[in-house]
Amino acid sequence: MPCRFCTTNDTEALIEELAAKMWASCETVDEWTDWTREWEKAGPYWQGMFRNYARVFLNAAQRDHQHDG
């Protein structure tokens, strides 16, 4: 199966999906943190930060994969 990171036709949709999954992995039951919210309620600041993290991750993964082949 081809690498989804390398073969995506919609990079922004993949970044959005990665960001949402990264956000979900940070969820906690502590009611005093921002991570108690769903991705849709994370707000523009956190969504922007996690999209940037996802973009950096995707770029790094694509670079690493190019060097493997």
C-alpha cells in the first residue's frame, strides 16, 4: 500500500486530519485544561498551533521517505 503522506492529493485535508488526531491524543479529564474540548471547540489559537505541528510533521515524514527510496 502506498504511503498516504507521500501520495495525498489534498495536503490541507491531511493536515487537518492529523491536527485533529494529535489534539485528541492530548485530551484529559482535567476540567481546567483546554484539552477537555473537542477539536471543533478547540478555538482558533489551538487549531492553528496543531495545524502547524501537523504541517511540520508531514513535511518531515515526506522528506524522510524521499531519502529512504
